[in-house]
Amino acid sequence: MGGHPYYYFVPYEDDIEAALQKLREREFEAGRYNPVIPFLDFPIGPTSPAPGKRHPSIHDALDASDADGTRSILDIERIDVTPGFGVAVAYPPERLQELYRTDKPGRANVEENMEFFDELERGQGIYFVVYENGRPSEILFAGYSYD
């Protein structure tokens, strides 16, 4: 088939790992993952479907999704400095500069240009801080599904 991109904007907090885990829990509880919803529409917002979880744990949801993965942030288990399956790494500031002409892009800039997906391998993710009026306002988490 082919991998599917996914992305989420979450409120900024200093602890990126904590923000990732809160997002994973939110999306699990909402049931926004394969196999509950095989293909999600992004961006996720207040009107996005939320049928509720159908598995006892995130681990069980990952098992149920088999080789396809969940096609969601549930596939990203942790933050690290080295890319790998199930890992999100910081997107390099020099790449932000190349894409957005700043290392502090605003949300509108990011929504208009998501070329970073061209650099992602299946089963891997990135994150970076999104700014508003020069201050951190959100964190973008983005990844590519396994299938």
C-alpha cells in the first residue's frame, strides 16, 4: 500500500516527552487509531471523530494494528536523539530555516508547507516548536505510518 502521513499540534510545554505521552493517551482514549478508524483525516480538531478506545491499552492497540501500525501518533513511543522505528526526533533548526526562512515558524507557515514529510521514513517521527508572536505556542508532532 504505502505509508500515510500524520501530524498533530499540541499546546507547548517544556517537557516534549510529557507532551508526546499526553497526546498518545488523548488519541488512544478518543479511539483515533487504526484499527478503530482505519484512515484518519488530518488535522485532528474538535469535530474529528472520537469513537472511543476499543482496546485495553496502547500496547494492545499496537498489536491489533499489526504490520500497518496505528497510522497515528500511537506508533511513536518515545522521543530520542537518534531516528528509529517508534521514535520522534527534533527536526533540525537548519531545516526549519530552509523550509520557513526562520527557525521559529508559525502555525500558518507550517500548515502551508509540510515538505518535512518528504524526509521521513516509515515508522518514524519528528517534532518541533511552533511559535506565535515570537513565543512558543505549540509543538508539532509528525510521522509516517508503517504501511
